[in-house]
Amino acid sequence: MITARAFKASDAPGMRWDVERVRKDFPALDQQVHGKPLVYLDNAATSQKPQAVIDALVGYYSRDNANVHRGVHLMSERATEAYEGARVRIQRHLNAASAREIIFVRQATEGINLVMATFGRSFVGPSDEIVITAIEHHANIVPWQMLCEEKRAALRVVPVDDRGDLIMEEYARLLGPRTRLVAITQVSNALGTVTPIKEIIRLAHRHQIPVLVDGAQAVPHHQVDVQDLGCDFYVFSGHKTFGPTGIGILYGKETWLERMPPYQGGGDMIKAVTFEKTIYNELPYKFEAGTPHIAGAIGLATALEYIAGLGLDRIGAWEHGLLAYGTELLATVPGLRLIGTARRKSAVLSFVLDDIHAHDLGTILDHQGVAVRAGHHCAMPVMQRFGVPATVRASLAFYNTPAELETLASAVQKALEIFR
Ligand code: PLP
């Protein structure tokens, strides 16, 4: 029996958010699973796609499909225009200074690996250091470990307190003359912690250390302005941002990108090739070898326009209300422990329930129509820090409703009864 107070308008102050209207834009939300209405709470893994994005993909493939930058025919011109237009729309969304700073990659993971392979291999040497945090996704740990092994450099890890907040004094202490890069998440996928990223960047820049921001969990929820942040690199994934899979963005300051060697060799990243020498293409093409994910780029730009149209402030306010309400509801479940209670949190509810294994709990929730993620969330060091093998994670988006959170809490309660 759920006893928390009801969700009130004051939970999302000063706004009229017609969530039912918004939900109609997302066809996948309107379905039953295991005979129950779907409650989709796995948005940090991947988010659902609005009809506008689906239409953009279908529109591209049904009218404009051709290779870019190469053809002299009209369809190729249309495809190139759409692809480069998408780059400019994404540049504007992030407020990057130039479209030359927007590199299309497969996802956040590839963006980080690109920086590791080009910046890292060029500017990191023996005994140098790279600073990350204890709450990084494996995508922002393993590439740096690989680089450190190759270069005999060292990884330094900023610890977190029991709430999941970064210990900033430790961060400041770790920055030194051997630090070559700070690579830190803006929002933790496992805990929801929102890191003080501007302060992190400011402190690193005081030592002339460049900063890579992993924005995979930030761009779907927050307005991101890379010039305001001042970061040197920023990565995110299309599929978590209501866009297609297989497309992501690496933003890099032009001054860095110019100094970095190409990532992969092949078509499009060259100006001229002879067997003696290759002259590389200008930015951003230097980093985009081979035929790109043209439809993906168009779909991602459409997704960003869609969320900008809803208003990122309004999205943030609604999700904040949902998070507060969900936190209260889950607090009423006996034996439930929330993992991650940072002072500034994004829309993630990660928890364990008594000694019930997260996978068992996740399966029971699934049978009640509630889609969550159960596991280590590709953040095993976070699990170790909090002394749990895995958690159940409900991750929210602006199309979720207070009623869905009530369903989640009831389903968890039911699981408790089954296991008792
Ligand atoms: N960084 C964070 C914070 C994430 O949450 C994820 C995915 O969950 C990633 C990076 C990797 O994303 P992708 O698999 O789309 O590259």
C-alpha cells in the first residue's frame, strides 16, 4: 500500500505540462507488455523516439537517400544539404562556436575513444596523469586505462562521498603538473549525481589542463552550452537523447582539433592521396572517415529540435518534480535503500531492496509492465563504492507521469510480498 502524498502541481512549479499530450508524440509508449500498460523507466539506457524523429528517418530514406559530399547529382546534393544542415542545427543547440567543432561519431563511447586515440596518443606520455572520477561509466574509464597502459601513464580517481557527490577538495588536490586531461561526467548514469562541471572545468583550466565532459546523461535533460561551460571536449549519444542509435557527437574546441591527428583513415577525411603522402581534409571531415550515418545525423538534429521546442527548462522542472515524488514514494517501501542521494540529482532512482537480487526484482517489475534496468549499469566501480553488486535503476524522462511512479512503487511493494 503506497502511502506517500499525492503528486501536486507545486512539485513542478510554475508550469503547465501536458504530459498526456507529449506522450502522444511517442508511439512506443502506447503499448502493453505482459498484458499490462508499459511503464518505460529505462531512459538512461536508451530513450523512446518521437514521431518527428521517426518521420525524419523515413523521409530521408524515402526521398533523399544518397551518399554525401561526393555525388554531382541532385539526390546527393539534397543528402549533403540535410547532413550538413543537421550539423549546423546541432552546433546551435550546443552553442558551439563553429560547425567545424561538431564531429559525428557513433555514440559517446566512440567520441571518448576518438579523443583517447588522437589527443591522448599525441599529448600523454610516461608518468603523465589523467583525472577521472569514481562515478564514471565504463566508457569514460576503460579508454583511459588502455591509454595509461600503452603510455605508462597513471589514472587518478576523484572519490565520492556517501551521497554520491564528488569530493571537490580531493579533485583540486589531484590536479598537478603531470595532469594532461580531466575526463568527467556531467551526470552519473548510475546515481543521477549532477557534478559541478563548471567548477571542475574552471579549476582544471587554472592549471591549463583540458577537460573532456561526458554529457551522455546531460543533453537529454539539460540545456548545454559548451562555450559557457568552456570545456575542451564534450560527447553525447543520439539514442539517449530521443534520437536514433548509431549516432553521437564529439564537440571539440577548434584549437585542439586542429592539433590532433586523424582518428581513422579512409574516404572523406582526405584532401589528396598519393602513395607517397596523404593530405588530410579540413575540420570536421578530418575526423569523419568513410560514409557517415547520414540518416542518424538528420534524426539527431530533429530530436534536439524537438526537445528545444518543448523547452529544456520546462523539461527540467517536470523531471525534478517527478524525481522528488518518486523518491518519496520509494521511501515508503520497507527495506528499500536508495543508492545515490546527491545534492543535485538528475532523474535517476537507483535502489536495492533487502537482499533481493536486482535481476530478480527487475524481472518481477517487468512482469508488471515496468521496464527498468537491473545490474551494474556499466559503472562497476560505483557499485563497489556503495558495497552492492547491482541496483535496480528507474530512470525518468519528461514523458513519464506521477501515475507511472505510483505503479513502480506498487510493483516494488508487490515484489517484496512475493519474496517474503
Ligand atoms: N557515459 C554515460 C554517463 C552513460 O550513461 C553512457 C551509457 O549509458 C555512456 C557514456 C555510453 O553511452 P553509449 O553506449 O551510447 O556510447
